[in-house]
Amino acid sequence: KGFTRVLEINGVGYRAEARGNVLFLTLGYSHPIAFQLPAGISAKVDRQVVVTLEGPDRELLGHTVAAIRELRPPEPYKGKGVKYAEETIRRKAGKAGKAAAGGTR
């Protein structure tokens, strides 16, 4: 039996594409990132923003998924970045939202 992890990509222009055992990620940097998947890990991309990785080795799968997320972790203001499907991002109010909520200076 194999293990599966799902990553979601949020952000304007952020997308992923799987070609063989290489995952091409466009994450707002000046260049696309070619992420080489380790042997035994396969990737499937749905709608360019949902990446499903599967493999028989749970530890290797976890390391791989964490390494991909680390390329652009979700930021707390707009939630842009790569997150686990089951992960919830703690959002922060921006400067304007803080004033409206009655924040102190």
C-alpha cells in the first residue's frame, strides 16, 4: 500500500506542472523551479494548483512534500504559497485591518 500527500498552490500566477519525475513550479520568483522528485515518488497535478504526490516510503514522501512547501511557504497576510491540503493558514489583519479592529499604536 502506498502513501499520498496533497499540496495546494495559492497565488496569482503560481502553478505547477509535472513532466516525468520533474516537477516544474512557478512560484513568483524570476525563474521557474525544476524540482527533481526522488526515486519512488510520483506526482500528479490537477488544474495546475493541486499537486498529489504518492509513494511507498512514508518518510521520503514527507521529506519531499516538506521540501516543496519550503520553496514558498504560505504567508499570513494573503495566504499565498504552497500549503498542505489539510493545513489551515492563520491569517493576520494588515495595517488597515488593524486600525479598523481598534489596534493600539
